[in-house]
Amino acid sequence: MTERDVVQHGESPEPHDEHGDLGSDRWLEDDMEMRALTEALRAPGTPDELQHEEHAVAAFAAERRALADVAPVVPLTTRRPIGRTAAVIGGVAAGVLLLSGVAAAATGSLPEPLQRFAHSVIGAPEPATSSSSVTASSRPSGSRSSGEPVVSTSGSPTTKPASTPSSATGAGAVGLCTAFLKDGAPVAAKEHSQAYAALVAAAAAHSQSVTSYCTSVTHPTGKPTTIASASSHGSKPATPPGQVKKTATPAPSSGNGNGNGNGNGHATGKPSPKPKPSKSA
Amino acid sequence: MLGEEFPEVLRAALDGDENAFARLYRDAHPPLLRYLTTLSPQYAEDAASETWLELARSRDTFAGPELGFRAWLFSVARHKVVDRVRYEARRPSTPSDDLEPLGSTSPDVADRVVEDDATARALALVRTLPPDQAEAVLLRVMAGLDYPEVAQVMDRSTGAVRVLVHRGLRRLQDRLPSVAADGVTR
């Protein structure tokens, strides 16, 4: 405690200014009795006053924990890596989901329209109940010809109705294949067994080994065109569908805006607790 | 006051460090309680507890100086006790002692809160002042706030609180000898 701040502030007490001594408390320091009074007022807490300290501390900590549970306050320095991790997890999850679809398509188990779509995009088996009137596309239901961009629905070759799923599928395949080729089957199998199974299924649908399938996916050489076009989309497979960064709340340092109008002109950043008697009124 | 350590201690407290919060509490709770008891002995403890909880729930970090934090603390506490007094006053069939206006604390009630003799007597003396003078003196001299902060807490102009503090201190000075004879000053 600095009990004497008020009464001892200022080594050279000034005589009264034009406002009398209204603006200054310095006259207090000459008055020993007033100084004692001030010190008594500022004395440290008595046991009686602090009898609820334990309870207050516990309640405070509990509130802070509850607050942190609702929305963790993450320091800026650690927030970014967490965001990256979440993004990577999101990307992998998306890849797994997409390849699950690929696997389903490869086994011909998708609903008919989807299976037809998968057939045209990744060369999955045609739907069992084939009807040639699925799309009024520029390409009738003939067999898929390699090297030809597939436009499934609208007649315009520039629109990309298939682009979103196909590129996403491609991105998923390319991403997982890239990981597979880089890490090798054991790692991929261990860490992403579901994804690996999907890769196996997709490769099997092409009557290829996973390695050769992945090679063809990641290094398209006029193989399945749609995959080739997908790989151009999928050149950045790590890009997640959505940054999963919104767990941390921003604005940890808003200062004092707590509805109590703390906007006095004193945000001077001075660390000194000393109240300073002002000289002018 | 914690001085230069304050920002660190407050930050740690808000991060859930119980020891840090205990330091904060031990430093600021006694003057807060003395102030609130002067305003309303009945609701002082409640208002003080609620004020600390308010801090616990706050997302602000009070990056500013310690005085700004104190001003916030006393301001919130004052609102709580004033609201409570008003609420109780509006309630039908309120016992008459609940209608006691702000600042009408009798010294003996205050003495129950503070055991320390010198502190109790000093507070008792301050509480003989008109309520607004007593409040201004406590915020300025005991809590250590600057005049603009006192003005903010009391929702008055800076000039007005200067006058209140000045008059209050002068009046205390006049009354001190009798207290001094009682042993407040050595």
C-alpha cells in the first residue's frame, strides 16, 4: 500500500492558487492529524473485511473457468497453430468424406443419378438401371470417351455443373493420393484407414493398384479426363473447405468499455498509482 | 495499490490464477467494502461480492492503468448498491429501516465491519459528513482516485467533486482534535 500518496505527493507544496486550495490536497501533508486519518482510511484489510476471501477466490476462478469453457480465450501466439491444425483436420475429413463417395461410386452403390454422375466423372460403373434420358447433355449415354471434357447437364461447355463435385472429388482423390504416394501405404493405411480403403476401392474400380491409380490421378497423362481436369483444380488439396478457425474469440484487449462508461481521460498508461493533485481547477 | 505489478497480476487473475486474484482482492476489497458500507451498510457485502463476480464475467482486460481499474470497480459497486437500495425502497410494505437513504450509516453499524481501531474511527468520522462529501472523500483519499475518476464514479462534474472533497476534508480537519483525543493519531 502507498498510504501516503495523497498527502505526501509533491515535494514542493505550492501556495494556494487562484481557486484557493480547492484543486490541491497538498495542504493535507502539513497536517499530521489529517495524514494519520488518511493512513487509517487506507490501512490494509482486517481479517473481518477479508473473511470471505476464500469464497470470493473460488467463485472468481469458477466464473473464469466457465467463461473459458464457453469461448476459450486463446492468446494470439497460440491461436494460429490451432487454426492450422483445425484446417488440416478439416481438409483430411473432407477428403475422407469425398473419397468415401468415390468408393461408393466405385462399387456402384450410389443412387442412380449420382452413380451416373460418378460414372461420367470418375469412370465408376454405370448405374444398373440405365436410362438414357438422365441428362439432356451434349453427350448422350454413350460410352465414355477419354480425352473429352464431360459436361453433364447444361449445354454450355463453359458452365461447370460438374465442376464443384468433380473438382472436389478430384481434390480429395489427389490430396489423398499425394499423401499416399508420399508416405507410402503403411502410413496411409495406419493413419487414414478409411481413406486408404476408399483409395483401394477407387483403384479397384479402375482395375489398378492403388499406386498406379494414384499415379494416374496425380500425374494425369490423358487418362480419365475428368480426373485430369480435377487435378488442375486439386493442385492445392490442402485447402480446406472452410477454415475452422472460429473457436477462438477475438478482441481480448478492448480496454475498458464495459458499459460503465469508463471513458475518462485517464488512459494515459501511467503505471503509477499515485493520484496527482492537479494544480488548476 | 499494486503499482507496477498491477497489469501482470490482473492479467494472471483473469487467466484463472487464484493467487493473483487473491492479491487483487486483498488489495482492493477492503477499501471497496469501506466505501460501500458508507453508502449502505445493509447491502455492502452483497454489492461487493456481485462486483467481483462482474469482474469475473467480464471479457475486458483492463489494459489501462490501475486507477482505471479501480474506477471501474467502484463504479460498478456503486451502481449495484444504488440499484439495490432503490429496489428495496420501491418494494411494498418495506420495513422502515430498509428505507434508510444512502449515506445515513450510523458509526456503530460501520464499526461492526472494521475491527481495526484507527481505521474504524477514521471511517466513523468520515461518515459524520454529509453523504456526498463522505463519498467523495473516500473515493479521493481512501480509494486514491483522481478527481475525474471520482467524478465518473459519482456521476458528477469534476468541479463538483473537487468542492465536495475540499469541504469534506476541511470539515474533517475541524473535527479531528476530538478524535485525536480519542487516540486516532498516535
